[in-house]
Amino acid sequence: MRLGPLRAGAMLTILLTLALPALAQDIGEITVDIIERFLKAYTAEQGEQENTETQREELTEKIRAFNACAEGWRAAGNVIGGGVAGIAARAALKAKCGATSDEGWRKELAKLDENPEKAANAAGKFKGGQYGLVKDRIVGFLAGASGYSDSEKAALNGRKAELNRLLAREVAAARPAYATAGGGGERGGRGRRGGVRPNVWTADLTWEYIGDLFGMLYLSGANMFEAEYKSGEWTQWEIKQSCEPDQRSLVERAFLGADPEASTHSEWWRVRSIDSYKETDSEGKDVERADTALIEALFKWDEQNVQAAKEAESAAAQAQSRQEREAQQYAARIYRAMRELVRARGRMPGEKEGNELMVPAMWGALWNLGALGTMLGGQPTAESIKGATVGTPSLTTPAGTFATRHIRFRANDGGTLEWWLSEQVPGGQAKFVHTEPAAEAEAEPAEEGKQACTVNLTTMELIAKGTGAKSELGVK
């Protein structure tokens, strides 16, 4: 994606609009009543979609078949002109393809597409686009967005489990835009659950899973303190939650290096996740399971953006004032963050071989929402980091002992976010802890013999690191 000075501003406006949907004035804050209305509206929307699904499929197939037929008709040298010849040509096209255009079917399809939202507005007593705005606001909360009042958080936390279940697909798709932890979203940004595995990995399910995987990897706010990886460096992290002791995840990130075949700046990265969990087998015994996913992805940078980033960094080094320096550093981070996901290979849970994954064209643009964290949150100022520094302890993890800088900030959900940063670690982070505030309304009834957990700690700790990472799925 190429960004000139004016387009960069326009893109920022677009991304801000996507990330922070404002509610209509007569809706105000999200309340318990609005959530109840939303749930009724959502149920009605889904019901209407199911009722019209067959009709939509039939119309879509008619449009596809007509355009395929018309394309073949035109390829044979036929054209529709004016006058008598035009009338004859239209008649010939209709005789061959069943119609002279797909406009009528498209209008029917557009009307059908409007019905679910109309049903939702009626059931939830919403007006205009209010239902869509409320839905975007709720999805943003579950995906980790900030900007919610304490009363909104309380209302949403009270129905979080139900909302997560209903909106799982929408939340997974939105999570890459809100990759920094501490927002209102799911605990630690984790959406995947061990043992939930489809029989067939369709394209939609695969990319939903991949988006969630990357979101989990960045739950520690890596875009805030990210340091560079050298070619071949890798890190492995253990992610645990105190309220879910039977589940844990191992996540590995590796920079495989630049793509030697690319004419533009391109990089191969590998992400591996191992989700461990317990489940009850057919004999009623608790057994440990693990799902492993491996993704190798190629990211490409537009050369003009790479050059613009270098120029901004040079300007920052020569800046005469702090304001100018920070503005240029901010611009450089935006340009470097804007990259396109162009290719991927993957081995999903349950699969034995790696496969080439079809990268949808839209993902090239959607992946740039990863730059949103840079634009909206960005790296804290030096003064902010200094004020949040708790100390400079020596930290020991399974990966070794590191000299660190311990930083603590208040989280958007009222809890705390803590980082242990180290120059001895690829990427710059050795440990992250998100302590959630006590939320009695969210606590689920404790299982027999267990105490209810009301304060959850999400810990992401470095357990291994190294060099020499190479492709495991055959990319070059």
C-alpha cells in the first residue's frame, strides 16, 4: 500500500473511523438495557439471514452464471450498439444467457441484504444505523479496544461470555486492529480454546484462526515497545491465565529473513502456537490434549513507504525541537508499520503436511490495521516510560537471566499492565503481566471443590530464544 503525504492523512482518518465507531447521539453509552436490546436484535438478524439464505445463494448463482455467459458472448465478438442492431444484440444475448443484464437480480439481492438489519432494528427498537454502531462498539470491546467508561465496562463484562459466544467470528476478525492488551476485550486477548477444531479448514476458518493467533502473539502490546529481530532470531513464550489453570499456550515467533526472490523489501516470519488443554474422554477420564498451528507468512513493504520511513528517521535525527523530532519518529513508525501480507503457508491443528494458503486480496489492506496500534497508541513518550518505571531488576525466566527495565501502567480496564524490557532479548521484551480488576459480575460459578476466581492474571513469559531459524514448510 503506497501512502503519499495526503493519503497518509486520509488513511489515518479511515482507520480511526474503523477503529472507534461513535454511537448515535440518542444512544449514548452502552448500558444493560442496550445490551438486552442488542441481543434481541442480533437474534432477529441471524434468523432473517437464515430465512433468506437460499434466496441469496440462488440470486448470487444467477448473477455469476449470467456474467460468465455474457463474457463468453462478448469474447466471441458480439457487442450491443444502438438502434435496431442494438435491439437485435440484446435479444441474442437474452436468448443465450437468459437476460440482458444482471441489474434486476442485483437489486433483488440488495433488498434481501437489507432485510436482516431491518429485522434487527425492529426487534431491538433501534433507528437508522444504530444497531450497526452498537454492534461495532460491542465487538470492539471484546476485541480489546479502549475508550469505554467504567459503567460501560461493567455492563459489558456482565454479559461478556454470552456476547463472546455469539460474536466469536466478528471478534476474531477485529482483533488484529486492537492487538494491545488492557482494553475491554477478552481475557488477555485470547479467543481460541483448545479442543475446538473444525473437520475441514475452510479459507474463512483458517484466516479467522490466523488472525486470532497473531492477536494472541501481540497481546502484550508488542507494538508499543517492539525492538527489531535479526535474521534467524526466534523467541518462544508461555501464556497462562490464573483463572484457567488447565489451559496454557506456547507461542513462537521467528524472523526467517528477507525474501531473496523479491524485488521489493519483503520478509518471511514464522508463528507457531501450541494450545494445551484438558478434556474428558469417552471413559470419563481427564486427558491432556494439544493443538499445534504453524504459519509462515511473507510481508511486503512498498518501496516508497520504505524510503519515506528512512527520510522521516533522518529528519528526526536532525530535528531542532522535541515536537519536530517526535512528529518525524511518529511518521516513520507509521510508514514502517504499513506492510502487505502477500503469501502464507500453514499447517493447522490436525493436519500433517504444510499447505499453501490462499491469501485473500482484502487481507493486504486489512493487515495494515496492525499499524493502528502505532497510530492510536504508539510508543509512550520517554517521560511517560520514565514515570512508569518501577525499577531495573534482574529477571530470571526459563530462557535465562536478563537485565530488565520494569514498567507498570494502568490498564484501560482498570487493572494493571506490566512489562519487563531487555536489550538482551530479540524483540526487547522478557515478560508481560496483565492483572485484571476484580469483576464479580463476570465470575462464573465455581466447579465443585474449586474456589471461584474473580481476579485473573494473564502472564506472557519468555521461555526460550535462539538463532538459526529456518523454514519448516518449504518456503525459500
